[in-house]
Amino acid sequence: MTRPFGAVGFRVGRPSATLRAVELLRTPDDRFTALSGFAHEPRYVEVTDPDEASGPVRVATYRVGPEGPGPTVLLLHGEPTWSYLYRSILDTLAGAGIPAVAVDLVGFGRSDKPAAVGDHTYARHVAWVREAVFDALGLDDLVLVGQDWGGLIGLRLVADAPKRFRAVVAANTGLPTGDVDMPEPWWRFRRAVEGAATLDVGRFVASGCTRGLGSAARAAYDAPFPDDAFTAGPRAMPLLVPTRPDDPESAANRAAWDALGRFTRPFLVAFSDGDPITGPMAPTLRAHVPGAADLDHPVLHGAGHFLQEDAGAELGSIVVGLVRRVAR
């Protein structure tokens, strides 16, 4: 059941009645040495495949700050980035003495990577993060910071287990159901990913930044993907966004919207002013979630889709302020 694939790879687990065995690839550690501004060592946890088509899946997590009572910030990235995206925010939180955990989604960063696009599903990604955060790490009393897919996944967790979350920061994200069409810039992005013979992840990240992205940062975003065989995750995620009312995950997202309509804990909408993909979702979230009422929702000016790159220090300060508010 073991076969070399790219730099490192292996086939694990057992096929179910309807699913073939999932081939998991693991990026070599030396791809992550000497990353600019990111010296955090991963703590790995193992999660199970909800479809029972593979063995254990290794998930990379990164922790800063003290361990003890009080809220823990949960940082969830999106497509096609990894926890490196949160490096300045991790430093800000650590400097403020606030515990935080960043998680590499399966298929990204230092987490295992299912080799086939079809092995990625929205439901699987929600289940993998849920097990990593709630069960393997045993985290509770959380402040979610979710951007892009970090919100599509994280808001599902908030809806499923609202008592685990002290507060939420929704940053350039949403919870699409397919009942409203995605904006044209998103469709252009999806077509670009689908049509790319070789996926240049660093270039895609740079295209979502308004203040530029240096060569060292581009290299860090390319690091998880030694060759195109490792890029099934970034290729799959645009295909998993619900774009029609009968999408397999549309009903679950509608149920999540319903649950968020009863979420009364602080829900901060911190969007940039330069993201044509998620921008229209900001007023919807502010109006729909009761916990968003009476909060001063910041707009990060001069920032693009990846506001952590364009305005990381500012976003980090916003998160610190919210944590101190809810920890009183």
C-alpha cells in the first residue's frame, strides 16, 4: 500500500464500499526551513477520515502564548494559503500574552495532502478541523478568526457548537449557500485555478494583496507544494464552494445561517475595503448575527483579500482588543 509520489507520499487506509483509498502526501520538512518571519514549530495531531476511506490524517497546528484559563484565539486560514498567513498576528497575540492556535487545513501547509481533487469535500474539511480543534487539542472558550475558507469552515463550527466560542472575528469570508450567485471576480479566480497547467500558489496569493508580496513570502506560500502533485487542495477548494441551491453542502450552510441568527456573543466583522469577492458579505453578516449588534465593526483600508498580509498588525490589534473585552 506504499508508493513514492513526488518528494514524499504514501497510500494509507482502507476503501469503503463507495470510496477508494485516499492517497496522502506529506511535504518534506526541509521545505519549511528558514521561512521569513515564521519560526513556529508545528504540533501534529491525527484525525480520522469521516468517510473511512483513509487511515489517520496528520494535521499541523501552531501554538503561541500561555496555556491556562481564558480565551484562546483560533486562527483558520483559507485558499491557497496556510498558517504562515497569520505570522504577524501570532506575534501580536504572543506579545500581548494571549494564547492562540493556528491550524493548517488538510491539503495545505504542513498538514497531510490528499492527492486527488475528488478526495476533498466541504464536509470532510469541517470534520477534520472539528476533530483537530475540539477532540485532539481539546480547545474550548475560543475566539475564532476566520478568513476565506477559514470562515466557511469555522462558521460551521460556531453554528454546530456555539457554546465553545466566546467571540468571532469574520474577516473577508462568508457562508455561501448557492441561493445567490458568487461575484464575477470569484468566478474568474475559479476559472484561473481550473485552467492552470501548473498552479503558481505564490502568484495567486500575491494577486490578492494590494500592498505587494515579497519574494520571501511568495516562496513561503509555495513551500507546501514541492510539485503540482501536491496541489489537489488548492485546486479543489474553489470547486467546493456552494454555487447552486442544490449543492451537497447548501442545506448545511443554510442550517448554519439559521444557527448564527441566534448567536448572541460578540461577532466582529473585520473586512478590508479592497476585496471584491467577499466584500458584499460584510453587511449581511452584520445584519444577521445578533452578536454583531452594537459593535464598532472596523474596515481595514488599503487591504485586499489577504488582509493578514496587507494589514496584519492592524488586524492583530483588533483581535487583541476583542479578546481583552470578552475576557473581562
